[in-house]
Amino acid sequence: MADRSLSGPKRDFSRSAVTVQAEVTVRGEPIAKGPTDNLSLKGLYMRTAVRVPVDTGCEVVLSVGGQDAGPYVRMTGRVARVDDQGLGIEFEEILGVESYHHLQQLVLWNSLTPERAEEEFQQHLGIKPIDH
């Protein structure tokens, strides 16, 4: 089982130190906007002063082309960790095949071990793109 805190050795996916603009909304209301600290196919961490309860459902949009510039990666998720520095969000659905492929490329391009990341993508059956 994956570590619910998004830290420690039981993660399903390797994290990449990716700085990309993220916007997090809860029930359609923006709660956090800023750069990510790290990213995987399964989640992200971003520094923010916003504090919401763990398990809060959310939507995440990543601006792959820079601040507020497409292409965009869209996901649903939940807050998996809250600490003094920010939020860890675990993705539940990646909305659309294009979003899945953009996210996969972001992680691969920024991984210190792209071969390992590619192998993880191929072996993991728990998260797949949702074509909406």
C-alpha cells in the first residue's frame, strides 16, 4: 500500500523536482495557486499558506507552458498531507489522455532516473487516464 503521507519509502512513483504552475480548487473555488516543489504521476507537493483538512477532494490544473499558459494537465485528487510548508495532493483521476501524456512527459523529462520512472509507468496499473 502506498504511503498516505506522500513521504517515505512506500511511494508508488518516483518524484521529480518539477516547478510548474499549479492551481488547486475545492468545489470550484480556488484555494491555492503557485509552483509545485515536486511532481509524480500520482501526486504533487506545493508550498502554500493554505490549510485544508486531509482527505478534502480537489481539482488540480497544471500550466505546462508556464504561468497560466497551456497546454494544461487536469486532475481530480485529494489532500493527502498538510504540513507547515504546504500541501501534498494525491491524484485520483487524470482527466483526458492528453493530460496523462503531458504529465508523464513532465515527470520523465525532469527525473534523475528516467529509465526507472518509465518502468514505473509501465508496471503500475492503479492510475490511468480518464478520457473526458
